[in-house]
Amino acid sequence: MRKSHPVRRAVLAGAATVSGIVLLLSLKPASDPGAASAAGGAPPVAAQSPQGGRGAGSGTVTGDVARTEYGPVQVRLTVADGRITGAEAVQAPKGGRSDQVTADAVPQLNRAAVAAGNADIDAVSGATYTSAGYKQSLQSALDKAAAGSAGQGSGGQASDGQDSDGAAQGTLTLTGSVAQTQYGPVQVRVTVSGGRITGAEALQAPEGGRSDQVTADAVPQLNRAAVAAGNADIDAVSGATYTSAGYKQSLQSALDRAGG
């Protein structure tokens, strides 16, 4: 038998070594994320934390006024970490028997709102209209709280009388203290953006009898004057001296809360 040529043996040995290396590389897993991506695979996805919802919001928020047969009802909530921690009626029916009904019903409704954490609460016996108005305003406050939390992510910080809506964008909604006048309470809420008053409204104003007409005439003028002046140094509306004085007092308290 002829012996193999030394050169041929060297070539065969080299080919076997290369084949072994190729085989080993093909069996090694691609543990590097960059290698997986380069090979056309998707890189590992980092774990994501659960999305935050209303639970992130904190502050106070005032619901819309609900008109009832016996008078307006308006609810203001205090929300901490997405939970209702306090509820109060900024407005409620008053005068005559309504005073007693309101005194009995509103505290029960406030406690029910905090306990339930939503507007699905039972009406108080003997206060059907007040209960319905309360629930309506409560729901609108919850809607505003949800919208504000969604827009802010972590929620805007707020102090007493300051609504959380828009705080993260430099816009504050501030509610002044109630000013008691000879013809009824007056309470003003202002929207401040960039240090300027951009909106004003009366949450409470004298009502009943001739006061309805006086309020309807005077309040829009006072609202416009507040925005135009940018402070509480506004003129009283002719024929509405007491309402104007109460408006200015509540407006100033709202601005004081803004530091203005």
C-alpha cells in the first residue's frame, strides 16, 4: 500500500479543524442582545411598570352647579392619591324648611361620597332633590379629577381652595372664601394662567325675588371686570352694591391663595 503524502495529510487535518470550529460556532447561542438584533431577531424588551391612573392625582376639585327645584347644589372634593378623602357642599338649598333638610342630608351625603369613592350613593330620605343634585355635582367633580389626573400624570399639587385642574401646566383654578352679604352669599372662582386672571365665575350669588335679576345683570359684568383688571380693584356695578362688595371680597381671597 502507498503511504499518504505528507502534504495531503496536512491538508486533510486542516480541513477537519476548520469544520470543527464551524460546527461549534453554529451550536453556540447568541446571548448578546446586539447579536440577536443584527441577526434579524427582536432585542429583549425591558419590563414596563403598570400604567398609573387616577390614583396618582391629589388636590381639590369643584363640581359643576346642579340646579334643583329647591336651589343649587355644588360639591367640592378633596382627593389624595386618587381616593376621595373629603367632600363638602359648597352650595345647597336654603331658606325655610330647606335649611333643616340641608343640615340633615348634606353631612350624610358627604360621608357617603367618601365611603363609596364614587357618585353611586343612596339618596337621603326626605331630601330627594338635594340628593340628586349632590350626586350630579359629585359626578362632575370626579370627571374633572379624572381628566386632570390623565393630563398631569402625577397630578398637580393643590392647597385649600385650589383645584388641581391644569396645575402642571402653570394654570391654577382658585376658589375664594364665601363672602356673606345682606342678600346672600357670594363666592368667586378664578382661573389664573401665567400669573394672569384668564377667567372668573361666581359659584354663589344672591338669589330669590329681585336678587335673581340683579345677579343676572351684575355677575357677568363683575366677571369681565376681574379678568380685565387682573386684581380685585374693580368698580361696583350700579344697583348691585352688596353683590359687588361680596364679589370683590371673595375674589381677593382667591387671589391671596395664588399669592397675588
